[in-house]
Amino acid sequence: MSIFCFISIVTTLHYVMRAMLRRASADMCMRYSLHVRINVPAMRRMLKHHTLFSEEADTDVEGNNMYKVAWEEPGDKYGGSPLKIEISVDQGHARLCTLNLKYNRRDGKLSVPEVQHRFLTGLVEAGVIADVAELGDLIRPPEMAAPDRQAEADMHQRKKDKIKKMRSAATTRNNVKMTERVIRKSESMQNSCNK
């Protein structure tokens, strides 16, 4: 009887541990140190529409007024899995300092770039981010239509051709200069020998 209990306990523990590991390995944690300018009133308006898990305000000796807040976005906006967000804002300087996103990719269908793009685009649309250019490559530009892509590719090719042509001309100029130097040296050597 004790062997049967031992086997059942070990088997149960095995399956529970496998389930916990599978669940833990599915979580993606994305941490960003941004320091981008924000519109604090727009951020407050946006946060009024969310149920906040935690809210914390600190003021240090230098007068920095830090505000930390955490909430969860619904799963239907993020491919089936809710997105847990934690941000740290310097309210005195109106800067979004840090951003932590946690997403379960096993329950959801989105990749890291898609989650990041959707969340940051939502901040931009809500007017929280003051200057989108400060985000750099974190937000992907919208897809261009085929003719626009072709026009951009053609322009890029023309630029490459122009650079190649300029390099070729520079090489030709350098070769001519070097030939002129050799001719001058040989002439000066002949003149010195004739004297």
C-alpha cells in the first residue's frame, strides 16, 4: 500500500512540475529603458480606463518625482493572452523611464515585436508619447503599398548607382594624379641627371 501511495505522489508531482515548467517557459518578459518624453495628463487619462494592480509614488533628494504603476491589458487586444504592464515615469521631467511587459506566448499568438508594436502604438494613439521619433525602431512603420515599395526600392538603387559612379570617378581622379606625380618625378630626375 505504501508503494502505491509513493508512486501516485511521485507521478502527481511529475505532472505538476511539467505543467509549471511549461507555463513558466511560455512567459516573455520584455524590459525597456526608454527615457522618452510623455504627456503626463494624457497618461493619467489613459490610466483611468484601467484597473491598476499597484501604484507607487516616490520623490528623491534631487527632486525627481517618480511614479510607478502596473496594470493588465485584456487578452482580446493581444492575441488571446493578457499583457501585464509596469511602467516607471519621472513626472517632474515628463519622461517614461522604464517599461516592463509580460506576455504568455503559449496562450497568445503574438511575437515579441508584435506585442511591443501594439502596446507602443496604443501609447502613441492615446497621446502619451510626445515624440514618436524617440522610440526609434520600437515602432514599425505602417506597411507601404506595392507601388510605394517599388518607388522606394528604385530610389535606393539610384542612390547606390550614384555612389558607385562617384567612387569610380574618385578612383579615376586618383589614378590620374598618381600618373602625373610619376611623370613629374621622372622629368625632375632626368633634369637633375642632365645637369
